[in-house]
Amino acid sequence: MSAYYKSRIVYPNRKKEARKRVFGFAFLVFGICVLVGLLLWGLYAFARLEKFRIKNISVEGARVLSQDEIRGIAERELGGSFLFIIPKHHYIFASSWRIAEALRAEFPRIRTAFVKKSFPDGIKISIEERTEWGIICGGTRVTKETEATNGVASTPPAETEGEKDTCGYIDREGVLFEYPLEISGAFFPIILDDSLGEIREGDRVVGEHIVSFFETVRNRAKQEIGIAFIELEILEELPDDYRLRSDEGWYAIVPRSGDQTLWFSPLKALLEHELKNRAGLEYIDARFGNKLFYKKR
């Protein structure tokens, strides 16, 4: 190669190019940071608009529960913010599902809860309360206070005369939802279960099949015999049977499974004929089909 061409060769300045790349990268990062900052600022400003702050909370379906208590739980769930930036009370970011779950957790009496947002600043809470079907007695009551302290359950004094165990209201699904202060055995059917352990409000403490069985037997006995069975006892000493206590003071031992007709019809015949006078009657054993046994005091 001639000297002329050798003098035209240009060697790149590597340090200068490296500085350009670093500067370009820094400018890109700076631009991204500015863009993210603007987006965050815009989001923050939008989230703080008073127009979209949830202020109107309506409640439907409250029968026993206080509407103010329900609103209080909703307002509690709407308090605070996400990442200290987005307030939970904003219409777009408010969680209907979270509010509904909090209501069900706080009030076991609530069977269903639906929360619907109403643009631009409201929510509508619709609840269905559980209805008292009967009373369950047995087990050891566990409260939130008990679990929060030392996890040891405490049994309060008996709430009904003659009953040693904790008693509470259940619905037709067998869910315990409230501990009553006073119990009227003449109004609600009572289920006594000595196999229950720790029980909490909101627990399903009685199977629906037991509720259905007791309800059917009560209705048939009242309509066909004129007798009211006021209690159903589930005893560990009778694992295959129930004990039904009547308002006359005596009780019947009946099988848990099988066709009710196999023992109900013979029981009806016995009460209508041989046991018209039931003074001193202690119990009737109806576990053996057509063969019934009874004992008087």
C-alpha cells in the first residue's frame, strides 16, 4: 500500500464512543424515570379526586343487624391505601369482594352479602340474614377474644335452666350464628349434642340431614299424634340412634337411619291405644321396627 493511502487511515477514538454510549444510556434512564414519575403523579392526582371518593353507602336486607354497624365495617375496609399512594376509598380501586368477605367474617348472622359499586361515589350493600330455625347445645364456645389471647376456650355459665353446655341459634343449614341470652324451648326446637368439641359462630355444627330429620318428625308428630317433640339428643352412648324428648316429659329412642315409617307408625299406634294415659311414662324404645318397648316410673 502506498504512503498516500496509509496517511488517510482513521483510527476510531474508543474512549469517546464509550462516553457517548454511557451518555445515551443515562439519558434513556432519565427519560424513563421522568415518564414513570409523571405517570405516578397522574395516578396519584387521579386517585385523590374527591369526585370518586366513596361517600354514599346504602344497606339493604338488614333485619336484626344494625345498618350503622354494617356501614362501619365497609368504611373500615375502605380506609388506608395501597402502597401509600392509592386510597382504597376510590371508586375504581375499592374492592367489593373484600368488603363482602369482611362482612361475612364479622357477622356470622349474614348468610349472603353482595356489594355493588354505584358510579361515581357510592356502594350498595345487600345482605341476607340467617333465620333462627332452632338451638344447638353442646361443645365449648370459642370466641375471637379467646383465640386472640391464649387460644384456650372458655365455657360460659349455662344459659338455660338444666343445661350445662353452650347453646346458640342455628339456621336450617345447621350453621351456628348467635349465642342467645335467653332460650325459649317451647318456641325453637333444641338439639343437644354431647360429641361437639370447640364451636365458633359461623361453624356448621349440625348436619342438614339432622335438621331435616327432626323437622319432619316434629311436623308428623304434631299433625298425626298431637305431640310436640321439643328436643333431639345426639349422644355418644347411642351412636346409631337419636333420643327425642316430648313436651310431656318422656322420650323416644329412634334409629338415625332407615325409613321413619318403620317406627313412626307403630309409635303412633302405641300412643293412641295402649298408652293413652301416659302418666309416669319414662321412655319408649322404637329401634326395633314393629316391636316397641316402654318403661314407666
